[in-house]
Amino acid sequence: MTEPTDLRARAADLPKGDVVAVLLEQHDRIREMFRTVLDSDEEHRQRDFDRLRAFLAVHETAEEMILRPVTARTDADVADARNREEAASNVVLAELEHLDAASQEFGGRLRAFQEMVVAHAEAEEREELPRILETCDDPMRQVMGKALLAAEAVAPTHPHPSTAGSPAAQWIAGPIASLVDRTRDAIRAVTR
């Protein structure tokens, strides 16, 4: 197994747009977004959580659609484990979305969720991303990076536990869910 710090050292020399580099940058952004939400005052916590929620929903969907099928070709157990983690994470994210962000319950559950998400990212960095580096050449990783960003552009912005953890379900239901989510987000933005 590769340690996340070893992977980051190797990834430092990757070209911009390489799927491994993109995902490591996103993992860092997710960690920072959790800190922002946890440090937010009550007035801004909901807004900051909504940003985190949307980013996580988009990120996980794109990973399931683009990264996971490639991982499954070389290690189905690793792919299955990451999909199960993402499915569980999606359920918790959906629960958090329905809580009052100013409540104590929200804060406690968000901290537990943060641990869950960080553990998942570390597992990807230890078990999955090194496999991608080893089994995919530079041009393939560049194509995967572009595909990941394209998938994120059309991915749902809210958790959908019924499709989470299933790349096939993401491909089938994702575009419709995304349209509904992005329409709902636009209406909420103008009515708040």
C-alpha cells in the first residue's frame, strides 16, 4: 500500500489536468471546506454547508462515474469498498442537509461526517489513486481528468442515496437528478 504522503510526492510532478492531481487538489479543498463550515458563525454556516454539500455530491458522483470503473478493472475489491463508503456517506450527507445548520446536533454530526469523508479520501489516496498511476499512462490519466471535470459539470448537487455507490445508476439517473438539483438551487438562490 502507498502512503498518502508518498502519493502526494509522486503527484507533485504530474501535469495539470491529470486525474490523480485533480482528485488530490479536490480532497484538499474538501478538507478546507469542512474547516470553513465548522468555523462558521451561525449566520454563514448554512451557506458554507450548502457549498460543501454541493461540492461533495458532485465530486463523489464524478468519481463513481469516471474513476471507479477503471479501478474495478484492476481491483474490484478496492472499487467496491470505495463505492460502499460513498453510498454510506451519501446517506449521512442527505441527513445533514435536512438538519438546522445552527443546531448542536448538526455540529456533532458534521464532525463525525468529516471523519468519515477524510477516512474515505485517505483510503482513495492509499489504495486507489496509486493503482491509477501504475495502470494508466499519462495520456489516459489526462483523458480521465477531463472526463472527471466534464462529469462534475453535469453531476447532481444534492445527495441521492438511491444511486450512490453505483456507477451504472449514476450514469442512468445522474443527468436527470442534476437537472432537478440545479433548477432547485437556482430557484432557492433567488428566493432567499
